[in-house]
Amino acid sequence: MLIPVKVLQRFWRVTPSGVVHVGAHSAEELRDYETYGFGPVVWVEAQPNLVSELKMRIEAPSEVLEALVWDTSGERMSLKVTNNGQSSSVFEFGTHVIDYPEIEVVDEISLSTKRLDEILPRDFHHNFLNIDIQGAEYQALKGLGLLIKRFNYIYLEVNRGQVYNGINQVVDIDSLLEESGFLRVATVWTSASWGDALYMKRDLADLVFGGRFGLRVRIVLFGIWKNQVLRNLYRRLVKKLLVKSRQLI
């Protein structure tokens, strides 16, 4: 995750009742979720071998679901498995092959798609959604249907280029989530035209940060956090202010 769980909690005040994590891979975020109290997790993964490994590691009340997530169910699709596992996708490589020449497809698995609103437990109370499925995030969101209203926070991979051929762009996701009352509040981009974004329900963001002005200030401060030079200057300034305040006491 380009925006660490610690930053989500402390800076963006994300307080989940639980997590739905689509694109579990090897559950690399498990320890951070536990450390920062993100609650039980529903892990969703398409690769059968990874699902078997996860089911041996994940304990209740968390659970593991096997699914190739899409906006329709029962559609037969080919999952292209890569040598690093994390870049596996139903889409063909686009600029990915230029930016990451060491990563290549080593296998293909034919799987049947499933919608999230058909596989998630009906009584789930998880309000944080994390999607990382290499270009298919838009389809996964559409497959939530009305269940999208149960979430307060949506964290997902976004694109502003054809990292994989034919994928939706961040503007498409912005538009889709805006219809459900979400606002993109934080984005971290890589040099390879993909990044991670945090969306919050607009009403919740206004409440947590004291209205639109408070939210804008928070977004500016996050821009400082993203810039290493500005972040160091900010830390030095805060340190100096703390020293001076102690001298005045």
C-alpha cells in the first residue's frame, strides 16, 4: 500500500469496523491491519493456490473467499498469472511491460467471475474496502451494487495510463464513486502511471475534518507528507516549535 495503514489511521482518521480486501495475494497487510485495529478482514483472492495458503493462515473472525471479481457473475475469463504474483490480471500488459520488464506472464488460469454483492456475507459490518486487482477495480466496484453504501472508506489502485490494455482510468472511478457519495481525498502516484487512492464518504469527510475548509487543509498537509523534502522541513519546524514552547514554560 502506497499510503501506509498507519497514515490512514493517524492522518486520515480512518476507523474501520472491519475490512473487505479484494486481491489478497499473500495478505501482506495482515500485520498492519492487526496492529492498528482495523478489525476482522474478509480476504478475497482469485488464485486457487494462494487461497489454499491463506485459509491455512487466516483465523476467525476473519475469513477467505475464492473469487475472480467482476461486474457480472458466471463469465469465463483468463487470469494471467505473473512470476511475481502481484501483477496477475485478466488484462493484457500495456505500459507495464515497459516499466517492469522483469515481470512476465508464466501461466493462465480459466476462472468463472463473481460479483461481490453475491459472495459477501449478508450480515457483514465491514466499512473499509481495499481493492487491488490490477486494472479491474472499476468492475469490482460495479459488482458491489447497493452494498457500496455500507462502506465509509474505499482504498484502491488507480491508473492514469494504460498500464494494462483496456483498463478504466482514475476519472472513471471518480465519477462512479461520486454517484454513491464518495470523494477522493488522497492519491499517491508512481512514475509508472498507477497509484493508490483513498475515497471517503463526502458527509463523513466533512464531519471528521470540520467542513470543506478543514478537508482542504488536510489535503494540503497530505501533499506535504508525500513530498520527502517538504516532509523533512515540516518535521524540523514542528520540532523547533516544540522546543520553543518548552522554553516558555
